[in-house]
Amino acid sequence: MPQLDTSTWFITIISSMITLFILFQLKISTQTFSPAPSPKVMTTQKTKTPWELKWTKIYSLPLSLQQ
């Protein structure tokens, strides 16, 4: 039975890995990424609740002290 010649396997595997590395680098370098998100300044809007729309009586004393 003839012996399998493995003397060229090393250079074949190394050159394949280098080629794949270069191809992936080229593929990644051509992609465009969106810029980093910047914080958006949010202004809070004051919403009127029903008890703010009409006048309510404010007591100066707690209910337990009233006569």
C-alpha cells in the first residue's frame, strides 16, 4: 500500500488560514456601522390632573385638632 504524502499539508493549511483571515478582514472593513447613540434631551410636559384644575381648600390644621 502506498504511503500518503503529508509533506505539503502544513503549508496548505497555513495558507488557507491566512487567506480566510484576509477575506474576513476585508469583509468586516467594508461594513458600515451606525454612529454611537447620543443621549436625547427630553423635556417633560406638565400634565394637569383634575385636582390641579380646580381650587381645593387647604386646611392649616390637621383634622383631629379642628373644633
